[in-house]
Amino acid sequence: MAKIKFLTATWKNLVMLNYEVDSEILKPYLPAATELDLWQGKCLVSMVGFLFLDTRVLGVKWPGHVNFEEVNLRFYVRHFDGKEWKRGTVFVSEIVPKPMIPLIANTLYKEHYRRLPMRHQIASVDADHTSYLYEWKLNGRWNKLGATVSNNFIPMTAGSAEEFILEHYWGYNRRSDVNSMEYQVEHEPWRIGEVTDFVFDADVKALYGATFEPYLTVRPQSAFFAEGSEINVRAASRLMIAPILPK
């Protein structure tokens, strides 16, 4: 039986820049009972900016915490539960402008949220393209992540890189060397728009540490944009077992 809906919202206008990294740098973040989920043998992380809209926790809208930006750094894992592989996401860092989000998510879900001043801008470039920009202020500097995107949204192609990045419907968080948190994320398949230009200008070392700096300061392997949709995040459970590999 599905667990209760802990959070409902609309995730909208997702800008995603994807970088190949050495898998060794992700081992400190890898939750127990999971393994890295690779794309064509490559270990990827994604810088993601998007809007949280119409946010409710246990069905309740918290004043001042309904609509806001988020920027996160994430990577991809999978967990075998004895019957099937579950493909999921692990967050290295998540940035939001609202104080209650880090308090709730970090406490209950062992997430890695921090609060920083944020802003966003959506602007028409021409009849066929729109620009999306997410910014956050750290140490007096406005960092930015954005893209110029075609207004023609299309379904993802089965087996595509976009599908690999976007179709992860579980979240995993490391608690210790022997147990993890697992939660389900539900949403319809997203439509995508072609990215014609992008920007990522940030103090990577201050944000994520020197380990990530060589990988996030070069040109990304790919840039995606997803239209987004309504989402449900189910209540979390604890994993305390090693993965059982299929025969």
C-alpha cells in the first residue's frame, strides 16, 4: 500500500545542466543499499533549477512557503528491493529561500537544504524561445543557473538521455553506513524543450567544496529543460539492508 502523501506541489520550468564526474567523489554521499546508476557507463551529476508552486505539506499550505525557487545538485542511484530495481535521486545540496523547508526536510528526510536569498526571471526572447534564470546569493554574490529554451515542448523519447535523467521516481538519503531513507516521487512523464543556450556562473568551491570544482567549472555534457507537472512525495521509510542482486 502506498504511503501517505507527505508533500504535494507543482514542479515547473526545470533547467538541468548535466556533468560527468569521477564516481569516487560521490561515495561519501552514497546511501546504504544503493549503487550508482550510470548513463552509458558515465557517472553524472545535475545542477537543477526550478519553481516549487502551490506547495502543501500534509495537505496544508504554510504561509509564505507556497511558491518559491529551488536549485539543487543531485546524482543518480538505483536500489534493488528483492523484486525490482528502483531508480532514484540523491541530493548533495538543495538551496531554497524559505526557512521552514530546511527545518522540515532536513529533520524528517535527512535532506541537505540550506536557505539563501533567491530570485528568478522568465523572459520572452522571441516568438519561439523563452529564457529562464534562477539566482541565489552567497557571500554577497549572485550565482546563476539558466537556459534559453524552445517554446515547442515535446514528449521524451524512450531510451533517451533526457528520459534517463528525468525518469527517477525515488529519493534516497544517507543516514549512516548501514541505513538510508527512501521515499517515492510521483508525477506524469514530463515534456521537454530544446535548450539553445545556457548559463551556470557560481562559486562552486564555496557551494559544494573543492572536490566538485574541477567537474562543475567546465562545459556540461548536456543541458535539458522539462516543463514539469504536479507531483506527490510519499512519506519516507528506512532501508537497513544491502541490495539483493537479481540472479
